[in-house]
Amino acid sequence: MTAMPAAQPERPRADAAARRARRAVLRAHHPDLGGDPAELIHRLAALTRPDTSSRPVVVRRPRGLRGLVAWWRERRRRRTRPPRVH
């Protein structure tokens, strides 16, 4: 009986495009290949900067028992009452 190889999740095309762009910047501006370190840092920062023109992110809060537990933990974490014992 042979073991099946683990299935690799497919990367979205955006991740692949971002990886190609990052590798192109590294090839063109890496100091070990004769590039300027400051230019490399500047261009990599521009690639990793979040895009503010994208859609808003929707975050769903947990519902049901999971939501109740999350609410209780947050409530206990924010407790401002001083301890009884000094």
C-alpha cells in the first residue's frame, strides 16, 4: 500500500503575481547582484504596503455558544475592579 502525497492547497493567482513581482525586484536591486540596498528596501516596502483602494474587510463575530464564550472572556479581560486582597 502506497501513501498518497499530501494535497497542496492552490495559491490564488494574486499570490503568484505578487511573488513574481517580488522576485523581479530582488533580481534587479539586490546588493549581492550589484544593486543599491536603499533602493531594494524602498521597492520591497512599496510591494508589501497594503492596498488602501481594495474592498473593505468584513469581520464576522461568532454567534451562539461560541459568541457567548467570547463575550464573557472579553468582559472578564476588561474588568477594572481592583482585587479584594492587597
